[in-house]
Amino acid sequence: MRISFVEESDLNDWENHLKKAGGGPFLSAQWLESFRDSKCTPMYFRFLSGSLTVGLAAGLSFEPPHPSLKKIFRKLFFFSGPAFIQSNPELDKACVSLLIDYASENNYTHLEMRSYDYPHPIDFEHLSFIKEERDEFIIDLKPEWTDIKKKMRRMVAKQTRKAEGYGLSFLEGRSPVVIEELAALLEQTKQVRLSKGYKDYSCYYMPYVNKAILQKSVENNAGRLFYVKKGTKTISVMVVLTFDYKAYALFIGSDEEAYQLQAPAFLTFSLIKKLKSEGFDYLNLGGVPADSSKSNIIFTKTSYGAVQHLCSGGKTPHLNGPVYNLLNILYTKMPETKFKRVFKKSLSGRN
């Protein structure tokens, strides 16, 4: 099969093609345009067999913080793998191979393809690609609501009734105030988890995502904010990425009172019910942290009827060879110190 590609610039056409291919939220322009700035450019690739569109991939082109770093740190990054009109192993592999060639020819140092919301295997054999896999937990929302509830553990209904008995309310909003509340609650959630033996982690575990990006995603209609209040106080917030009746739970933050009142369970149950009423196909509750406490999170996510899926991705080694790869490793592990600034100058040949 002979495959070529074009870079798509018409975002309306991109969204139409993406819907036909059944692509998910991480390939949507609304999400990726949230990252656009002087150092980051969203890129949209449409794969063709003849004149027929057969697949799509979209990601972010990152320029290094200093021109002298271009040979060791210039990345083409994808949150998930490609979407295909009709997938087959030969086509999947050909498209990834084209992306690697494009990255190399255009002087990128790395191509990284994460596995978010991508429960599809890709054969990377004989490609310059290091495969990475992770588990995510997906709730199928296509069955009848009664059947969806049957797959949930009894504790979910019990926790939800308890939350309702405390007078908690479930709401959706777009205000920047809710993003600020989410940021504070994510930090509180982290402290609760650390106290239970979890390893230290970033509240914004997803690469390149921060509070400002989440706000932009809401403004672009990619992110939706759902939250729980007790009276006038917001005690739990979840931001959900959506596109074409597909949803991915990005982050949830809750305070100690929220856990005592079962607010996270109430929030998740209410979200599932709402998305089902809107005709969504699925809700992906995301993955689990790579530490010894992950089994507790697996139990929680499967309590809502989520099914574990193996999601695939990967990355290239340094596309300019092993010497630059060692420099990249050295640079990325350096703290932002005077030595690191001198290191940058040495790469640029400046004294």
C-alpha cells in the first residue's frame, strides 16, 4: 500500500475528517490549539492513498528554549496515535514510519507518541521506535442506562446516596474561577495521596499541561468543567476533554471534606449519567500512577464499570545519533542552574 500525507491547515476540514475516522479528543484542533504559542505549533497530518484520506495524526511541534539546543532538543509530540478510516497493521505501520521520516528530514531530535485514549496495538517492528504501553479504564456508554448501572459495584450507589444526603450538588461551568478552584484542589488531593504512601508526583501529570492550558481548552470548547458544591463551597472538580461524543477525564481534585462526604464518587457517577444522557459513546477514566498504590485506583475505576484496556505508544531514540542523545539526556536532567546556562552557551559556540 502506497501512502503519502499532507499537512492540513483548514481546521474545519480537519474536524470533519477526524469525525469520519472516529478520532478521539487528543487529536482535535480545539485541544491542540490550546497549546499554540511562540515555541509550540499544532500540526495536523492527513494520510492519503491516492486522493483518498485513510488516516490522520495530530500533535505539537516544540522549539527549544534556545536556538543552540536545536540539535539536542526539538520534539514532535503526539498525545495519542493516529486515527484511521479503516485500520489495518500495514497501514498503521506505514503512517508511523512516514511520521518518523518527516521528523528526521525536518531536523527534529525526537518523535514521541503517547498512549492517551489509544487502546489500539501498533506494530513498530523494524521501525526506529521504542514501544511504550499503559493501561487505561474505559466505560462504554452505548448500552442502556440500566445496564451501565448494573456493571457498577454496589458501593457506588451507596456512596452517591450518602453524598446526596449531605445536600451536595453537581454542576457544570466555564468560569476561570472553577479552574482556580481545581488547581487548589489538585494540590490538596496530592497531599492526601502522599499521606497514604503514594510517591510524589506533579499535579499536572500530563506533559505540557498546566492551569493556563486547561483554561484555554475550556475556552476552545475542548475541556468541560464539572464540580460538586456543599452549599457555596466547591469541594471537588473534574476537567473532562471531549470531542464527537468521546470523553476523557483529565484531572480531578478534591479536599478532605469531599472525601468524607463521598463527593468524588458522587461527581463521577453524576458525570457518567450526564454523558450517557447526551449520547456519548464512552468515558475514559484514564490510567494509573506507576507506584505501589495503584491497585487502589484500579479498584475505584473499575467500581464504575470501567474496563481495563492496554493503550500503546512509543518514542524514537535521538534522530541525530547517540552522541546528541547523550547530550539530550545530560541537558534534560540538569537543574536550571548557572552551569546549565553555561552549557547552553557552549553549545552555541559563545563565550
